[in-house]
Amino acid sequence: MSAEILRLSDYRADEGEDLEIDLATAVDVAIRDLREILLHWGSDIAQQRAKECESTLRRAYSGCVSHQRFSR
């Protein structure tokens, strides 16, 4: 049995980059980001991760809602 290890940075994009991400992946990445935020609570890195987490979830949710609207 083997497993693929993904780094969180594998899913992080530059601020201007418009990547499509599915909702399940976004939630998985957000959970890992939240763990990192809790470890560094109050620091600049925690604030940055929180912003990235929100942005990722917002893009994934928006894409999911748009897809559902157009697939009806």
C-alpha cells in the first residue's frame, strides 16, 4: 500500500491566480490550514493562512454553486 503525501503549498496559488478547486479538496486543505493557524495563533503567518483559507473556500463554494446553477 502506498500513499501520496501532499504539501499544503501544492494547493496554494498566488493571489492573482484563478485556479478552480473542488469543494471537497478545499475543505481538506482548510482543515489542514486551520491546524497550522492554531499552532501559530496570533502571528502574521496565522493571519496569512486564515486569509488563504477563506479565499480557497470562497472560490470553491462559488464554483460549486455556479456549477449547480448551470447544470439544472
